[in-house]
Amino acid sequence: MNVTDIAFPHLGIYLEDVPRSFSVFGFDIAFYGLIIGIGILAGMMLAAHDGKVMGQDPDIYWDFALYAVIFSVIGARLYYVIFEWDFYKNDLLSIFNLRNGGLAIYGGVIAAFATLFVYCRVKKLNPFQIGDSGVMGLILGQAIGRWGNFMNREVFGEYSDGLFAMRLPIDAVRSRDITENLMSHVGAGENFIQVHPTFLYESAWNLLVLFLMLLYRKHKRFQGEICLLYLGGYGLGRFVIEGIRTDTLFLPGTRIPVSQLLSLILVVFAAAADVTVRILIRKGKLQAYKPA
């Protein structure tokens, strides 16, 4: 394979000369950043549209997004850098170089929810109501943004010979993402690794969760239930997918995958919170959601 090629051999897909960037008037634009930008814009549009469908002012979502996008990107980068500190500690300026990836979704999610509660407190809005439409845009943005990882040749899994197996030239990926197991499957004279396209798995899973949220949103029992569906649904998929990725971030000093642990916590929290609120509604201690 040439260093710029990507292949899905069992699907009969062979992509030649797949670029990481393109030039406009002499300026290089990375596909990674462009795709993430498209994901953010699409997510903002969906959140505003869903808010309008649910009887809210869509301008609220555009206003909120101005803050959420900034703090989510900062949060995503900080999360990644914190758990990859050994890589960045001797080159602090590289922390500000986002062209080669290094945005952790969970850091962005944590920052987005924190921004939501602060924003709603200042504006005197219901964060659970805003959040139920906001997470629609969030997970759509995640589904689109994962294709930025595809262009960067990152976020892949261990060896696979399944239907969706993906081949990447060894020289096109970061050496620290190639495990001994992957190298053990590289045949004589071969210059590529064959992996699980975990970016694709997660993108597809996110779209499925989004579809379920769209179907359920008008039947929700309480404000905030769609947020819980997002946290539990995304967390469940991420827990499974994280288990086969080769670029897993670990808790410092351990071999515990931090994102897998967080995913498990979110699934348990979402399920427990949903059951608890439903019990309180049944007992008359909380009011059920009534569509406008």
C-alpha cells in the first residue's frame, strides 16, 4: 500500500491518495478540523430545530452554542492532555497543536454539561429542558466528527479480519497506536496493519442512539430524560468499543481505561436516575412531563 491509501478489503473498497489536508490560497486546511467544524454546525442546527419543534425559542440554542463550543473544545483537549501527560510534558507547545488530533470526546461532553448548567442558571432557564434538545445536536456532532479521525488515520482497534476490517499503512499512523498484537499479524513484505475501524463503529452507534432519541422525545416522562438516554446510550456503546481500541487513555499509574470506566459509571447513573425519577413521579412527588 502507498502511505496515503486506505482500504476495506472485504468490502472491496480501496481508496488511493486520501489526503489529510488541502490548500486554499496557500493555507493548509486539515480535514480533521473541517469535519469537526461541520459536525459542530450540524449539531447546532439540529438542537435549534428540535428546540423549536418542542415549543422553545431556537435562538436560545444558538446563543448557548457560542459558549458550549468554545468550552467543549477546551475541555476535550484538556482531558486528552491530562491522560497523555507523559507525551506532552517535554513539549508544552504541542498542547496547542490540534491538527494531529487529540480531542477526547468525554472531555468535551463534561465541559458541555457544565456550561449548560452555568448558562441556564444565569439565564434562568430549565437546564433539563434545554439539555434534552441539546444532546440531539451533541451526538450528531460526535457521529460526524468521528470521520475526522478516519482522515487522520486514528481511533482504530486491534487486529480484525471481519467484514469491516480496515487496512492502514504502518507509516501513516502514530507508532504509539500500534500494539504488539497488531504487528504480530503483519505478514512478510506487508507494510500495513489490518484493524477494527472503531471510528466507524462509534459513528454508526451514535446515529442509532440519535434515531432512538428522536423517536422517544415526545413520549418522555420528564424533562431531562433524553439527556439520560444520551448518557446511557452513548456510554453503553463507548464501553464496548473502547475495549478494542489501541489508543486507550488510562488512569495515571494504572492500566484502567479511563473512558471505559467513565462509560460504565454513566450507564449505571443514567439507568438509576431514570428509575428513581419515574418512581417519584408515580408517588406524586414529581410532576410528569406534559407536551405543550
